[in-house]
Amino acid sequence: MSFLDHLEALRYHLLRSVAAILILTIIAFLAKDIVFGVIILGPSKVDFLTYRVLCDLGNYLGIAALCIDELPFTIQSRQMTGQFTMHMTSSIVVGFIVAFPYVFWEIWRFISPGLYDKEKNAARGAVVFVSFLFLSGAAFGYYVLSPLSINFLANYQLDPTILNEFDITSYVTTLTMLVLASAIMFQLPVVVYFLSMSGLITSRMLKEYRRHSIVVILIISAIITPPDVVSQLLIAMPILVLYEVGIVLAKRIEKQKALKRAEEEKGREGENN
């Protein structure tokens, strides 16, 4: 295929991806009561799943502090277009998250024909693996990181006379940032896998720079989360676990490459004999 043919093929894949996001965005926009009333505003209500689980855990362990009886803040819209804009924004985000597996599948369909057979075999199941990590990260950001961050920020007061009245724009932006940042950060094993396949990094290199990686992960966590230590540690811990998973993947790839080289050497020796 010529360069223009590649662009034409890419255009169709992108159009289908955008169409999928657009369709799901429209569905999310029409389902306002569920998407906004239940999903988006869920972490701002004391009957949210995470708060109920924490309360049950607190009752089991005898720690009453884990029960969250109230979230001392109100959400307001101080701009005339605030509610409509956030309705659109939240619908687009929900549409993108739900459509992500299909979008990545379309991108992979464009990339995979240009790969060699051994590269296709090595990347087999990439769509499922990437989609699983993305959705797992989004779920972690929504059910763990967001409610605990919102609870911390809602209860943080410089003085009892200062009321927490958050703007709807600030609330939706914070929730969206936490969910999408978690989804993206959970792609670390995928990045390590492909870098290991290309020979750019090794398991030994990952081990040697483990301490440096911890510092970098903490810095990135501090940037993408609200300014509280709890949120920073909550996003940093699973990323550190995924970093260790990346080391295991790199080791596995190195063993596979070593076995393949050994088989090729035996084959060459057999041909020479």
C-alpha cells in the first residue's frame, strides 16, 4: 500500500472509532438520570458503594471511623452554562471509556497488518489485555481513588466557619481526571512489555532503577491527584505493583528469547553437521 492508501485506511478506522464514541456519548447524554445522577454524583453521596463497604469493614473490625455518615459539602453551579457543559463533558467521558475496547480494536486492526508474524504472535491478545487494564484502572479510579479523595477534601477545613461549596465544574473535572489518570497509569505493564520485546529495556535494568522509578511514580501521582497524601499513595501503590508485574513480564520475554536463540543455534549446528 502507498502512503495515501495507508492514510485512507487510517481515516476509516478513525471514523468508525469516533462514530462509536459519538453514539455512546449520545446514549449517555440521554440517560442523564443514570449517568449523571447515579454515576457522576455517586461518590458525592454517603450511600455510595465504597462508603458502604468501608462502613461494613469498620463494623467488622470495630473501627467506627471508617463509617462515613456525611459528606459536608454542597455542589453548586455558579455559571449559567455550568450544568449543560458538565452534562456534555461527563457524557463524552463515559462514552469514551465504554467505547475504549472497540476504539483500541480499530487502532490495532490498522497496526497489525504491518507487523511480522513473530510480532503478531508476541502481541496476541493485546486488545483484551489493554482493554482489561484500562477498564480496571478506570474502575480503581472511580471506586477507590475518587471517593476517598472526595471524602478527604470535603472534610478538610481551615476553620469551621468556612463552608465547602464546590462548583460543579470543579467536581466533574476532579472526578474525570482521577478516573482517566488511573486508567492511563494502569497501562504500565503494556508499555514495559513492548519495550522489552523491542530490546530497549531489560528486567535487570528495571530492577536497577527500581528506586528511581518509585520516586518518579510518586511525583506523577502527586501531579495527577488532588493535593493530599492519601490520594497520592492510593494511586502510587497499584502502579508500583504493576511495575513489579512489568519486571516479571520482562523476565519471561528474556527467557523466551533465550530459548528461541538456543533452538536456532541447535538448528544451525544440525545443518553444519
